Amino acid sequence: NALELDLRIAIESGDLTLAYQPLVDAATQALTGVEALVRWNRPGYGPVSPEVFIPIAETSGLIESLGLFVLRKACDTAKQWPELNVSVNVSPGQFRNPAFTDYVRYVLKQTEIEASRITLEITEGYMIQNPQRTRQSIERLKGLGVKVALDDFGSGFSSIGYLRQFGFDRIKIDRSLVMGVNEDKRQREMLQATVALARSLDIPVTAEGIETEGQAVAMRLFGCDSLQGYLFGKPMVAERITDMLNELR
Ligand code: G
Ligand code: G
Ligand code: NA
Ligand code: MN
């Protein structure tokens, strides 16, 4: 298939790029970190969404090299931003690989990045399907010193009771929930209860997909310590993040 072949070529020739989206402190709105998001400009076609090509990478065995590229690039780039944390998405196909911890260790060593500045984000869908393996993998990754976050929380069917035993360092509330925080009373109450429960387990919470000041205020009020969304910045090239830091320095 042509798309798969082009993707293979893009990975091999390093034609994928990373965009970085700001994460800010909920109280001060100061920049505290970035989430790395992979981008592919397919020659002759234009941008293809990761929502399209990540699943293709998964089924065609390309996810390992794609994931390795993303992690290495993000760690390398992060070295110019010593004050920031950097989040990297990990897809189920990477996480499932027993060698995943080994290659994370390898990249950390190779790029000489401080492990504690890296957060690996895994989606709740994977966790539910493989609770036992997830627990073991998280333990091994945390042994390397990296942080592990549960991404897209609330988008699926996860039991919040699971949260503590998995040892997540952070949860990220899915933007599909955050969107309705000031529109739908039940949604609002659900969100409030979810954040409160996470906090009662001492797990810090990020709200994703913040687009309005009103959403930011509400999520902060509920107890989120960190916010992400177009209100604070869309995914952008690394140079723009550097500019943002220079304006603050
Ligand atoms: O950046 P964008 O909104 O287009 O991302 C769409 C989806 O692709 C999101 O669910 C996001 O988590 C996922 N995604 C973006 N970059 C990466 C990546 O580097 N690795 C993995 N596994 N998923 C990614
Ligand atoms: O699944 P994940 O949380 O990794 O998805 C991240 C993606 O969500 C990013 O690629 C980004 O394009 C998108 N995103 C981030 N913030 C916002 C936002 O405020 N509004 C919308 N509509 N999308 C967002
Ligand atoms: Na993600
Ligand atoms: Mn994410």
C-alpha cells in the first residue's frame, strides 16, 4: 500500500517532524512543559494526521522505529529547554514491546537527558486491555526515572479505582470532557468528581483541550495543577517554544 510505503520512507529518511504544544501551570499560566506531537508532510499530498498514520504504523510494524525517532528527537530537542518537562506519546504497539524499556534507557543515555524531565503518555484504552502488563511496564519505566502519565482519561471505560495501583505520575483529562465543562451540568459534576478523586490519590491532573478562559478557570478551581490547549498555544515548531522562553528570560 502506497501510504505505508511512503511512511516507511519518511521514517527511514527522517522526514517526520515534531510539533510542541505548551503545558502551563494552572495557577500562574507559566510555561512548564511541552507535549511532543509527530507531524508528517507526505510528499505530493500534504500533511497527514497522526490519527491516520499512527494506526498504519502499528499494523505494519513501523511503530517501533517511528516511536524511537519521536523519543530521540524529543529528548534531543529538550536539551535546549532545561526548564521544561517534555511529554512524549507512546502508542500501544510500543508499550506492548518487552524491549520498550530497554530502548527508552538507550535513548536517555544517548541523548544525556535528565530522565525526570521526560513524561511518557499512555492511553487508557491500552491499560484496560492489559492491566497486568501495564502495571509491570510502568514499574520498569519508573525505574529508569521517567514519569508516566495516563492520557485521554475519561474518553473510554477506565475504572478510576485502577488509578492508584498503576502508579501513574499524572493523569490527563481528555478534551472531549473538558470541552463541556461550562455547558453541561452533569459533565461539570463528573469532571469535578474525577479531579477530586485523582487528587485524593495524590495524582496531579492536567486538563487537555482548554480553549477558553472560562474552561481554564473551572478546571483550575476543580484542582487541576496543569493546563493544555489552544488558549495557551497550538502545537508549534521548536523555534517558537524557544522564542517563548526567551521572552520570559
Ligand atoms: O497532534 P494531533 O492532534 O493531530 O494528534 C492526533 C492524535 O495523534 C492524538 O491522539 C495524539 O496523541 C496522537 N499522536 C500525536 N503524536 C504522536 C506520537 O508521537 N506518537 C503517538 N503514539 N501518538 C501521537
Ligand atoms: O490524544 P492527545 O491528547 O495526545 O491529543 C493531542 C492533540 O490534541 C494535539 O495534537 C492537538 O492538536 C489537539 N489539541 C490540543 N489542544 C487542543 C485544543 O485546545 N482544542 C482542540 N480542538 N484540539 C487540541
Ligand atoms: Na496523547
Ligand atoms: Mn497527549
